[in-house]
Amino acid sequence: MDRKARIREYKETPRPMGVFRVRNTATGRSFIGSSNDLPAMLNRQRFQLEMGGHPVPALQRDWNELGAQSFEFETLDTLEPPDEPGADVSEELATLEQMWLQSISAAGGSVYNAEAKRGT
């Protein structure tokens, strides 16, 4: 396979989409989010934390105090790629994210997401 064909194949391959979690293993607290490109979003979360610029101050504080070794980045759930190219899956992702937030909260888990919305 030539280089151009490999590049075209990569661009045409749907990216995994779904719900992710950044989990503080020391406290059990989690940040839950969703994305239409999970690998890129997980890299972004790690990069923001490493650079000290994560939009969730409480998560950034814990990262700074406990260090990278106290955090796990994982995919919780995935969505099947839509049949139609360019289809908007934002509602499905938001619903799936809310389901995970409710599930974790119902199980007694603590999340950073509440602080993300209030900005504290």
C-alpha cells in the first residue's frame, strides 16, 4: 500500500467516540466527559493537566498536589459510528455522558463535574 493510500485510509477511518473518565486513584473522584474523538480528548485532558491549565480547578489542584501517578485515563463507553457521514452525534454523546454521571453518583462516587459547571 502506498503512502497516499495509507493516509486516505486513516482519514476515512472513523475515530472512536464515547465517554471518558479521568479518575483520581487516591480519592476515587472522577471527571467524566464525552467526545467524538476519544483518543484525542484523552490526550488533551492529560496535556492540560501537565501544563497546569485544566478548566476544572479542583481537578487541576489535585493533579498538582498528588501527581500524575495518582490518575487514570480511561474510556467508559463508546458509540457506534453513524451510517451517514458527517452526522451530528452530540445529543447521543451528551445523553451517554449524563447516564454515566448518574450511574457513578448513584453508586456513591464523587465527581469533579459539579465544580466544572460552577467554575470553582
